[in-house]
Amino acid sequence: MSTAKLNAIITQRHDFGTGAWVIHVVPDGWTLADFEAGQHTALGLPGTAPRCKGSLAEPPLKKPEKLIKRAYSIVSSPLERDRLEFYLVLIDGGALTPRLYDLRPGDRLWMSPKITGSFVLSQAPPDANLVLVATGSGIAPYVSMLRTILKPDIKRRIALLHGVRTSQDLGFMKEMLAMQRVSPHFTYIPTISRPKNEIVTWTGRTGYVQQIWESRALSDIWGFDPAPENTHIFLSGSPAMIESMVDHLGRDGFTEHTRTNPGHIHLEKYW
Ligand SMILES: Cc1cc2nc3c(=O)[nH]c(=O)nc-3n(C[C@H](O)[C@H](O)[C@H](O)COP(=O)(O)OP(=O)(O)OC[C@H]3O[C@@H](n4cnc5c(N)ncnc54)[C@H](O)[C@@H]3O)c2cc1C
Ligand SMILES: NC(=O)c1ccc[n+]([C@@H]2O[C@H](COP(=O)([O-])OP(=O)(O)OC[C@H]3O[C@@H](n4cnc5c(N)ncnc54)[C@H](OP(=O)(O)O)[C@@H]3O)[C@@H](O)[C@H]2O)c1
């Protein structure tokens, strides 16, 4: 494989549960741009890079030397300037993730020097309460946001609702629980959709993130209703979840935020 375009090196890898992992990536000979928590960049490998064992076969590539590139939210905080951290989920039939899954510390990949995206907290008023909703790897931008803004004496209320298949897929659970302990205004609510697949009985919430919203759990925890005049909502991950949440939120008076029409709902669709 030509290494000419592979401008970054993996320095750390940590695996979570089944098919999810974190990597730390350091630029080789260039400097990381400034960024805001919640933004994304792109990672890539050429088609000649091997696919991991167990992944689905793909049809022959027309130009195997060409880089396969995909967008990834940055997990690390912009306060850390030496490397970027990413949270990846293996898609067995995907083009890039079966190739990324084979990489170990010391291996090279391509990382875009450009960091972009408007899924950032500066899109919401600084005093607005925040409901951060994710499925699967959609938690990535929130980890960066929380690592950047959470302090023990933070005044605004922040809730993170994270929906995954089983508790093994709750990447960052330990870190989120630790944040909740030191920052009383932060609430972490995980939910699993496939309790029958648990190794030991799960005593937490089950179902989709929409059910947590519908249950009014946040009103009980916060002591007031999250409403458009006091709360902004961020939605990240599965497009089906996002579309359904936008419907639910619309019934409660929340509207989508766009450049021309300011609203209270901010979206990051992963596909
Ligand atoms: C702004 C942005 C940020 C993103 N951040 C992340 C991130 O932090 N971590 C991450 O793992 N992915 C992230 N993605 C998705 C990522 O870009 C790739 O699509 C994903 O890694 C799959 O790549 P692939 O080439 O292996 O499969 P593809 O051939 O690109 O995708 C095949 C199919 O897999 C499904 N899929 C794609 N991504 C996911 C996912 N993350 N979880 C569940 N199903 C998925 C979709 O049905 C898709 O059609 C992000 C996407 C966008 C647009
Ligand atoms: N996570 C794993 O164990 C694992 C391991 C290896 C590979 N993979 C592959 O990785 C890919 C992504 O898996 P993932 O579980 O990380 O992400 P995902 O498919 O986006 O699912 C994340 C969570 O969102 C739920 N969900 C699905 N539709 C929803 C909707 N309309 N509204 C709200 N929530 C919804 C899922 O529930 P459901 O139970 O209904 O799906 C699951 O709880 C898949 O292709 C999978 O084959 C996953």
C-alpha cells in the first residue's frame, strides 16, 4: 500500500463491547486546526487496505488506490491539542470501517486537515438548558462537548439520552457516570433496545430514546418542563431516530434550527 497520502498515525486503540472502538490519531508533520466541540473531520484509507476478518466481501473496486473517506465526529476536547480521538462502529458491509478496524497503534491512515460542522453548542444561547440525544456512535460529539464545558458549578441543566442495543455498546458509560457524580446539573440516561441479549439482567431503562422524552423523565429530574423558552435539543446518530424525535419535539413546540430560521433543535445525521 502506498503510504504517500497517509498523513496521520494511530497512537492508541481501545475496544468496547462488540465492534465499537476508540482511536487516538496524531498528525504526522502538520498541525491540527482549531475546532469547536461537536465538529467533525474525515478519515480515510485506500481501497488496497485489507478488510478485517469476518467483514462482508465487497465487489472489486474500480480504482483500488483511491482513498475511501468518511466523516467522523471528534470525541476529544478542543482543549487537548496534540491528537484527535474518534469513536467508531464496525459496519460489516461498509467500505471504510472494516479497513479501519484492522489498524493498530503505529499504523498510518489519512486524516483531513479540515475540521467543519455547525453541530456546536455556540448555536444555542449560553444559558439554555441542553438535552443531548444520541443513538450508537452518535454520542461522539457530546463527549467532546461535555469534556469541554462541564464543571462542578455549571448553572444550566444538561441531560444526555443515549440509546444502544445492549449495555455492552454503552461506550463512555464510566466517563459519563463520573461526570454525573462531579457535576450535579448533568444527568446521564442510557437506554437499551435489546434487553434479551444482555449477559446479565439490565436494571436500567429499556426502549428507544423517544420513550425517555415522552415519559417526561426530565421534568421529574429537573423540577420543571424542558420547553422551547428554556431548552435547546441536540440530536445525533440514526436518521430514523432524528426524524422521529423531531416529530415528538414538534408537538411540544420545539422547531428545527437553520441558518435562516433560528429554532431549538440541532441535528447531526450520520447517514
Ligand atoms: C457528520 C458525520 C459524523 C459522523 N461521525 C461518526 C462517528 O463519530 N462514528 C462513526 O462510527 N460514524 C460516524 N459517522 C458515519 C461515518 O461517516 C460512516 O458512514 C460510517 O463509519 C460507515 O462507514 P463505512 O464506509 O464502513 O460504511 P458505509 O458504506 O458508508 O455505510 C453503510 C451503512 O451503514 C450504516 N451506518 C453508517 N454509519 C453508521 C453508524 N455510525 N452507526 C450505525 N450505522 C451506520 C448506514 O445504514 C449506511 O448506509 C458520521 C457521519 C457523519 C455524516
Ligand atoms: N452494536 C453492536 O453490537 C454491533 C456490533 C458489530 C457491528 N455492528 C453493526 O454496527 C451497525 C450499527 O449498530 P449500532 O447498534 O451501533 O447502531 P444503530 O443501528 O444506529 O442502533 C443504535 C440504537 O438505536 C436504536 N434505533 C434503531 N432505530 C431507531 C429509531 N427509529 N428510533 C430510535 N432508536 C432507534 C437501535 O435499536 P434496535 O435494537 O431497534 O436496532 C439501537 O438501540 C450495524 O450495522 C451493526 O450491524 C453493531
